[in-house]
Amino acid sequence: MTRNVVVFPLIGAFAAFLAGCAVVDTGAFSRLQDEMMELKKEVAVLRTAPPPAPDPAAERADAGEIQTLRKTLADTNSDFDRVRTDQLAATSRMDEARVEMQRITARQDAQERALQEIRGNADRMKEIENRVAALEERIGKLAAAPAAASASAAVPAPEGPRVWKSPEEMYEVAVGQVKGGNPKKGRETLSDFAAKYPDHKLIPNALYWKGEAFYAEKDFENAILTFQDVVDRYPQGEKAPDAMYKQGLAFLSLKDTKNARILLELVPKKYPKSKAAEMAKKKLREIR
């Protein structure tokens, strides 16, 4: 059967060749006719010949080869599936890496903004420090002014000493005098209290109310100096924010808006959670 399949195409090829070619040489044409006849005889013999007997060894070889091909195909499919799985896993990892890179970029952008803000805050703090230094210089000049000496000289001789039941009573009476319209008397009592009980826990409050007494007397220079004493000696005390705020008001009363603004801006920066910080912000909005 296999030989027949081979021969018929040969016949067709020769026929096509004969039909498509212009034969000029008569001898060549005759030779071709003879060859054609020989081929036809061979085809006739092949048609009448019995089919070859099956070869068991060849069939087993074919079966083994088919089995091998099937196994190779299965292995190839398995390898393909594994490669596809690895590719999907790699794609997933690339997507995760891309998302992580976006997160890192976002964090870097946030850090850069924070760094810029810190730099800006540092510049502002430096400016504030310079302004505070100028303010301290102004306060130092006030301390050296003759007004303080005049105020001290104007204090009349105290009346007879009063006997106090306790330091707390003395303090309460002095504060009551400042609040009650007699700031001068209250200030004197507070000065006596500080001299008599220098280590008492109420000393920061006594100094603060002494500054309030000067403020009530419109002696703003001495009020500023007294409030500064509270801030310098007890910066973490509960009266420090109030003292700094009242310093700002005292400078406003002296028409010194520049130094007043410095102190009012400093209150919420140093004591952001204090009540004085809110009052300072409100006052800044009023004077701008």
C-alpha cells in the first residue's frame, strides 16, 4: 500500500510535465513514452501483488514509540503548566512589588514634606529666638531704668506689722487686696510674703500677683519685669503661661506692638495646652 501511494504521485508529476512542456526533440519524446509505459507496468504489478504480512516486531516498536510520544507529550504539558504557574506567580510578585514601590514613594514624599516643614519651623524658631533676645534686651533696659528706683522710693513707711495666722492667710489677703482695688497694698504684702517665706510653694503665685499689682497700677515696666521673674524662675509652673501673656498685654499698653506680638506668639508655642495660649491667639487676631 505504501508503494502505491508513492507511485501515483510520480505518474501525476510526469503527466503534468508532459502536458506543460513543448517537446521539440522527437527522440526525447519517445523515450519519455517508453518510461511512462514501464511505470504503468510497475503500477499494475504493485496492484496485483498481495499486501505485505504484518510484522509484530514493527507493530510493537510502533506501539512503544507511540507510548514514548504520549509520555513526552504529557511531560511537555506538565512543564508548560508549571511554567505558566511560575509566570503567574512572578506576575503577582511584580504587582506586589509595584504596589510596595508606590507605598515607598508615598512615604518618601510625606517624609520630604515633613522635612520641609521642620526646616520651616526651625527658621521660624530662629527668628523667634532673635526676637526674644531683643525683647530680653528691652526688659534689661527697663530693669535699669530710674523708674524702678523712683517707684521704690515712693513707697511710704509700712504701718505696724500684722500678725498672720499662717503663710496661706497672708497670701490670700494679699491677693484679695490686689483683686479688691488696693493693688499697692497687696503688692507690699506679697513682697513681705516672699521675704518671709522664700521657699514656700506659693512663691510663684505670689510673684505673679505682684506683677498683676504693678499692672493694675499701670506701672507696666515693673509689671513686665516681675512677670519675667516668674517665667525665668518657674518656666514649668502653672503661672508661667499667664505671666508671659500679661507681659504681652503690658507691652501693648506701652504701645510697643512689636514686642507684644513676640510674646503673644511665644505663649502658644511654649505652652500650647494652656488657657493663656488661647487668649494669646485671640489677642493676636485683634491686633493684626
